[in-house]
Amino acid sequence: MNTERQAALRTAYLEACEMELRAFKPGNVSVHSEGHGMTVEDFRRSAEASAPFLCDESLSLGERIYRAIEATHAAVGCNTNLGIVLLAAPLILAYETRRDGEALRTALDRVLAGTTRGDAAWVYRAIRVAQPGGLGAAPEQDVRAEPGVTLLEAMRLAEARDRIAFQYTNSYADILADSIPRYHSSLSQWGHEEWAAVAVFTGLLRRHPDSHIERKSGTRHHRRVAGWMDRIERALLDSDQPEQAMRLLREADAEFKSHGINPGTTADLTVACLLAVRLEILLMK
């Protein structure tokens, strides 16, 4: 085991999780506003608990995910990071197994294509432990039964209703092709990573309905959420001082939480973007 690489990956993961908490993301838990019965410290403890398993090179992809979720549940007793772990594990494994001169996306595609039924079985167990909000019965390959397909094939069955599954089957397109360029342009414009993370979050949520919201509430909040994100995006992109959008962020956050709206999947995608940025930086060293 490469302990130096393991330490670097653990640091990258923990930094990504912390930066996401420092970004004001309406409806989510952050240092600016807690909610939904969860605190910032719950998420910090979850990151610390899950990190060793996500970076354990002796474990398969699926077992990393299960062990990370098992440790999280023991630490905080609720589902704080299933989506984060599902997205982070393939990225970390891709970094570990990349070939000389290979781009992160190429290595990631190979990792995803190489998933097994064993990986699916571990992930199904992880989902049963986490019990994500709004989890219902699936018409095929329900997580309460043993899988008859690989993890990638299981994600393909879910991609139309789950944005995390969509990343598995589309080369993390929302993150690598969309959010990372947005992150860099926003960081260049404002010079503050937490605001670049806000821009990533608002851009994703404006364009894509949040899977966590849909599982719990259906489609009835789509227009409300997209409308707020459009207003916030325009306020951000038209200014060299993103702090001027704080009033809108606070108003949107209060309205979302008063209606029980938690864009958790979009927050998970934001963490994955922040992690991928750090992994690309490590690749250049």
C-alpha cells in the first residue's frame, strides 16, 4: 500500500467535504445554516469516519463504499453521505489505478466498466444501512434483494430517476464536463473557492432536478427551486462581489427549509466536483 498516496487522497477527500460545508447552498446543511435534523459536525464526523475506507487500497470498489457507510452510520446514526461516498469511491480508485499520462476521466471509465456483481452486492448493503430518504421499491434489481447484475448495470437501470446513477453511466458528465470548467471560471472571477462551489451548486440545480427532492416530493417543487437558482445565478455572474448574493441565498434557504426541500444530490455532486479538482491537481505533481 502506498501510504503517501493514501494520505494525499484522504486529505483531498476531507478538504472537498469541508469546502462543500463552507459554501452556502440553499436547502442544505452548511456553516451558514443547519437543518433537516442534521448539523455541520454530523457531516464532518461522517467525512472523517468514511475517509479511511474510501482510501483503503486493499478493498474493492463496492466494499469501500459499504465500509465507509457502515462507519458513517456508527459515527452519526443517520444518512449524511451515501451520495458523496458513491461518487467519491470511483474517483479515488481511478486515481489510484491510473496509467502513466492517463487522464482522470479515462481511468474512471475503466473503473466503472470493470465493476462486478460483488461490487453491486456491497453497494446494495450500503444502501440498506444508509436508508436514504424517499427510498422506494425498484421494478428491477431492488436493493433489498441480491443483485443479478454488475454495479454499472444496476446504475443503468436507475439512471433516469437518480442523478448519481447517471454519473456512473455517463462518465461523470455533470462533474467532469460541466462543473469543473464552471468551478475554474468562477474561481478565476472571484478568487474564493467557497463561492466557486456555490456557483457549481446553483448551476447544477438550475439545470437538473434534484433526485433527493424528487424521491421525497415528486416534481411539485421543480419550478420553485429552478426559479430561485436562476435568480441567484444571475446575481452571482453579474457581480465581482459574490457576497452581494447573500440576501438571496438566505431567502432561498429559509423558503426551502420551510417546505422541507433538501437538494442533497446536488450537494453530493458538488463534493465530487471539489474532489475531482483536487485529484487533477495531484495528477500534475
